[in-house]
Amino acid sequence: MESPDLSLPPTCPQLGAFENYNMDDAAFALNTLVDLPPSSLLELTTLLNSEWITSPDVPPLVRLPDRYNFKGKPLRAVLDTHVHLDGDITPRDDNPDVEGDLRWFPSALIVVTDVNWATRGLLFVYLDDRDDEGEGLVPESRSLEKFFFRAQDASAFLGSVS
């Protein structure tokens, strides 16, 4: 099996344009660059949400977007689609500091790159929004970063990122 193309552009300013939005119910989008059977996707999403969902009214931390299967495509195709996920932002007028509610975390996503995700891990792609001193960066200068993490570590890791 050929390894997927995991290259990314140096930055993606569109992912950093959501600072005035509520993300209380936002989720990380789970995408795949390999063909996974529905049972494996269900197992993975259940695992990723297992420690997060403590009651029925807690929204999931990780969800599948409408389009999540990018088998045979490069990682860049996932990124290009992710940019448009929150095109239907729910506007708000109850708080002047909040323009709307987001359903997806705009600056981060999760990608399955191998059918053996339980042993190979998952790819976390994110837009770095801080410089080395912890200062905020303007979207145009934020770099796209990525690293692999173990699915069983997701709850603690993703909970701290969200």
C-alpha cells in the first residue's frame, strides 16, 4: 500500500479567522486518507469520545463531517475541505463579542492515515497560533503543524486543546 501524501502548505490563514465565535459545542473533524469500514470508524469515534461524553447532553468532541473519506487523496485535499466546514455558522445577537456558534474547531483536525490506526496512531493537524513567547500571531503568519498521537490518549490530549 502506498503511503498517503502528508505534505501541507506553510500556512492557511482561513483557519485562523474565527476568534469572535463561540466554540462550546464545536468538535474536531475526523477525516480519513484510507478506506475504513463503518465498524472501524464507529470503533474509532467511540474511543475518541469515550472519556469526553459523560452524559447525553454533552456534545461529542470528535465527529465525522459529511465528507470525511479522502482515500487516495493528499492531506491537502482534507485541509481544503476543512476550510469550508463552518460555512453555515449559526449567527448570534445575544452577545456583542460573539458573532456566531461554530460546529467544528476551525484550526485543528484529525486524520486517519493508516487502516491500522490503533497501532500507527492518528495525525493531528493544527494552525499554530502562538509564537515561542506565547504571544498571539496574525493568521497570515501562523504555521501549519502536524504530529501523530495515539488514539487511546485522545481524550486527555484533545480536551486540553479544545
